[in-house]
Amino acid sequence: MHPALDSVSHRPWPLPAGSWVMAQTWHDLLFAHWPVEPRVLRSIVPVELPLDIFDGRCWVGVVPFHMSGIHARRLPPIPGLSRFPELNVRTYVTLGGKPGVYFFSLDAASLPAVRTARKFFHLPYYYASMSAQPNGDWIDYHSRRLGSNAEFHGCYRPVGHIPTSPGSLEHWLTERYCLYTVHRNFIFRGEIHHRPWPLQKAEAEIDVNSVAVAAGIQLPSDPPLLHFSRKLEVLIWSLRQLF
């Protein structure tokens, strides 16, 4: 049994039926979130997916991190394919009583991963030139999507711990155990599992951030809400068609 399955009581619903198909470890993850009016997102999120709203507002996240230990169930990680940076732009939706994540884009520094995710998970992955390097307490992060102006350049670091109790904004933004995607007018849900997020407060210096604009979203000029997580092991199940 995977060690992440030792902790399941925090989940908002039981583990999905069947076996997980992929494991990943996420490292040095920054949650940078901006509040956005629902009307801004309604035209670019598929109408089949109800927007999830906290205190009257939607939230858009820009989330850089890097992954390791990527492998299919019962198979070892493949050298050269099991670790790379990833950067996603996301918001939050809910369907059938299960709040989840909707991705506008996911940049990854692995072309095989991009092709696999597009084919089997129907997710908007893009190939990008990326790096995530420690620099003292900071993580220097750079991403440039090939053939596009979608870029992210900046650095970030943790600055303290923060509790995440149910009902808090931090909990609402991060403790989500599925994703939704729409492909050829069919709605799919992808279930995941991990231990509760070990969140820390964060600070960041973001020099270039055009990945949201590339998705058709103009972020507010106000500073984002920032959180950091050092490491999290994640299990992923196959997509399931809902409608």
C-alpha cells in the first residue's frame, strides 16, 4: 500500500473505487491566488461546470512547482521521464457535491508527459522551457511556453507556517481531491489523493507573469495571496466520464 493511503480521514469523500494508476511527488510548490469576479470566468469555463465561489468571488491560481518520482502503478520511475517542472493556471468548480479544480493551462518541461496528459486526461498541457532552482531560501523559477508569449519568471520562498482549518479560505483553495475537464462535450472527473497540504506562508517576487493572460484572464493588479508547500506525495486515478 502506498504510504499516502495511511491518511484518509481528512478527505471530504471516500477514496475512489478501483486502484490508482499514477504516483507523483510535488516539490517547492507556490500557490499564487487572485480574486476574480465570477462574470469574468463564466465565459471561459465550460458552462457544464458550475463555478465554485468563496464570499462572492472566484479565485484564479498560478501554481509553479516541480515533480519527481512519476511512475505508473507497479512500475518504477523511468529515468529521464520521471521528474520535471510544471506550472498550471487554474480556478475552482464544483459538481455533484464534489469541489474540484479546473485547469486553463498546464505547462510542463516534458514532451512525453504533455502528449500523455492530453491523450489520456484531456487536459490542456503545453510544452515549455522551464527551470526550478534553489537559491538559498528562495526557489528561482522560469517558464516559457514554446510558440507562445505565455511566460512566468520569478522567485519565491516560505516564511512561516499557517493552519488550514475547514471553512478557511486557505483550506477552500487547496484541499481539493479531484479535477474536472470537458472533452467533446463530455464531462470527466479525475480523482486524486494526498495527505493534507502542509502549507506555509510565502513571499514572492514575480517579474513576468503572462500565463493567465494567455488563457484569456486579466488578473487584478493587487498582490496575490501566497502559500508554499515543500513536498507532497500524490496518487492519481483514471478519468471517469460523468455526462
